[in-house]
Amino acid sequence: MTPGEAVMALTRHGFRFRLVGEAVKVRFEGEQTTDLGAVQPLLDLVRQHKEDVHFFLRSHCPRCGGCAFCPDYEGHPLCMACDWTALVELYPGLQQKH
């Protein structure tokens, strides 16, 4: 598993990541029923690869764990998963099936 995949898996478990300067900050916002045995190896992987995690977090959605973005009209990145409705309003062609 790559460090980025570990971050995405931890995000699904309720952990939230953010960058503060060069530091990676982690906060748990999930339910208290999270299995520590399942997340501990992921947290260890994140700690062991801080530089890779820092690189990944520069293009990571802190809400859903995804990493696919599209800009709005002002150039601000919108997450393709979390902000899909807003993106379809901005770019109607996104909802067309090919």
C-alpha cells in the first residue's frame, strides 16, 4: 500500500489530514467504533513516509479522501466527488455520457 492509499483509507475511517506549513496534522472525526487494529498499521505507514504524505496532501480532498479536482471559474479547485453538483452546474458537459 502506498502512503497516499493509506491516507485515503484513514479518511474513510474518519481521520482528517491537513498541511500546516511543512507539518502534517491528523485529527479523528469519525465514530468511536473504529477498529484500532485496522487503522494502526495505516497510521504507522503515514508516520514512516511523511515526505510522501506531504506531497500527496497537496492534491488531496480533506473531506472525502479523493484526489481528482477541477477548477471553478475563479481557479479554485473543486473535488470531483464532493463538489460534483457544483461542477456539473459550471460545466454541463461533465454529465453527458460518451
